[in-house]
Amino acid sequence: MKEQIIYKNKQLEDAEEQLKRAQANLTEAKRRQSADKRKAENHHKYIMGGLCVKYLDDAYLYEEGDF
């Protein structure tokens, strides 16, 4: 059986390295975007929760069975 020997030249190695870096950058950008979105959603939740407690505090006086 013949063994296949794959020779890589410098350009191919550089291109593969660039591809790996680009994929890592894409993954990091997606992670940052997700974190920013989560941060904004949580901020909105906390603000709205505070407003509900401040202006609708009687809503928290009832138990779930009361409805």
C-alpha cells in the first residue's frame, strides 16, 4: 500500500493559521455579543422590578392562592 505524504508549504500553513484565528475571533465576538445582550436584559429586568416594587408594592402583598 502506498502511503500518502502531505507536504504543506508556508502559504498553506499561514492560511490555516489565519483561519484558526478568524474562527477564534468569531467565537469571541459572538460570546461578547451574547454577554452584552444578557447584561442589557438583566438591567431592564432589575429596573422594571424596582419600578414594580416602588409603584405597585401592593401587588407583592398577595399570595398566589389569593388569586
